[in-house]
Amino acid sequence: MNQFIEWLSQPWPWYVAGPMIGLTVPALLILGNKTFGISSSLRHVCAICVPSGIPFFNYNWKKETWNLVFVLGILIGGFIATTFISNPNEIVIAAETQQELAALGITDFSGLMPSDIFSWENLFTAKGLLFFVIGGFLVGFGTRYAGGCTSGHAIMGISSLQWPSLVATIFFMIGGFLMTHVIMEPLMKLVGF
Amino acid sequence: MKVIEKKAEGFVCDAPNTQASGEKGLALVKYLILGILFGIVFVKAEIISWFRIQEMFRLTSFHMYGVIGSAIVTGIISIQLIKRLGIKSISGEKINIPTKEFRKGQIYGGFIFGLGWALTGACPGPLFAQIGSGFTIIIITLLSAIAGTWVYGRFADKLPN
């Protein structure tokens, strides 16, 4: 048993994780004729809490309760993995990326998330404004404008051979490359790194 | 009135529930279990890590490309099998995969999401797993993402699409 836990605690390689994520597509279809997509959960929260008479939030969200239950499960799964089968070693990050990030002012490379950015102390600072508030807003606004995120477009959409999803995925990547290579450095200097 | 309702329904959903029969209470537990498994994979494969997303955009690691690529290949094979073998859902319904129509939003919105993806190191799924993993500050990111979704909904009819 201990050996099994030890084995589970190692970081899982892509060829284990990828197919498991891919199998979510047929699992949802077969379990309940559901289409894989996670960003929709954010829309359901709006529809439940602050519909404000907006047509975009006026729909039968009760029928989509499954989606909220699914994301609640993701949160619980995150808790279980971190509490019971967490990797005892430090995360291994590509040397080149470490150097580039160190040059940007990141000093903590020990965990899954750098504490230089993702800590409560940064909440009411320019760093927090950029990485939590603006970053989160772009994710929520962009995914809904695009009609889906990595799960709905890149995985579900491309898996069902729908070219609009390929277009969306290409633009996810363009946005990400542009932010990483061009915009992030000046922004990080601006917020005090 | 009927027409308006129909339109509102047509608006719905990029990840729709096409099952005809309703599901309540315990029937929803299967989605909870599936979500839990999914969350565990997110953490164990370090997909929730801001560093892994940085590596992906800096092209210094194959990991994320391997994850997404093999997920897509698995998805393609699964859907082809479902279609060709005529596999039905457990409640006996024909499996229905809605068509995604092309809109300009997939370009503009996709680009905007990409900017946010690189900053936060998370797409919407990992946000939930990060919070579950104890990075509670991500609650703020999630609330902001919900706000972003709301603002899109508020101005959806005014944006080029």
C-alpha cells in the first residue's frame, strides 16, 4: 500500500494524464449526453447569482447543474491530490525557463505556484491587480467571448473535428505567446518586480 | 413569447446538456466523481502549475503539449468509436455532439483568453483545482473571471461577433 501511495505521489507523465483527460469526453457523453466544457460553469454562476435581466444569462441553468457539480469535483480532487498523494519533492522546472523567470524577478521555484506572485500579501498591490484581477478577468471574458476554453474548444471541439475550435485554440496560443514573450516583462516591471 | 424563449435557449450554451431526461440529486454524483478524478489528474500532472504554463509558452518543455495532444487524440478515437459503433448513453439516448458555429469571437475572445492564460497560468478548470490545492488566493482570480464572464454577457450584443 505504501509503495502504491509512493508511486502515485510522483508527478504523472503526460502520456498518463493526457489520455485520462481525453477519456473525460466519452465519459461525459456516455454518462449523460453532456458536452465537455468547463468555462460554462462561470456563466452558470452569473445566471444564478447576478442575471440582471441580461438575455445572455436568461436560460434554464438548472439543467446545467451537472456542470457546477463537475467543477466542485475538480476542486475536491485538487484537495485530495494535494493532501494525500502530494509530490514530496520540489517541482522540476526547465532550467531555461527558470533563468528567464529569475530575470523577471521570480525567486521562489519550490512549489507549483511561485509565492512571489500568488500569495494573499499581494492582494491589494499592483502585482495582485495584474495577476489576479486583470488576469482572471481576461480568462473569464475571453473564454466566454470565444465560446469555450481549453476543455470546450481545444479538447472537446477538436476531438469532434470542428474547425472553429481549432481556430479558437490557435488564438489561445497566439495570445499566450504574445503575453509571455512581449507584454509580460514590461508589465511585471510596472507592478514592481 | 415562444420565439423569445427559443432564442434564449439557442443562446445557450457552449457546453450544452443535450440529455432529454432530467437528472437530480444522486444522479449528479457521477459528475462529482468524474470531476474529482479530473482534479486529481490536474494536480498530479502539474497542469495547475503556473510554471508548466510558462514552460509551454516558452517552448522549454514538451509536457503540456503532450498532455493536450494526447487528450485530443484520445478524444478523437473515442468519438469516432461512439459514432461508428452507435454507442448510446447509459439512459439509452442517442449521443449528440452539437456543432460549434464559427464566430469572430473565437478569434478575439480566444486571443484575450490566451493573454489571461499566460498571466494566471490557468484556464478555468485548473482555477478550481488550484483553490482545492490550497492556493486560496486564486478565489480572487476566480471571482474576477466570473466578473469577466458577466461583463461579456452584458455587452455581448455590442461586440463584433
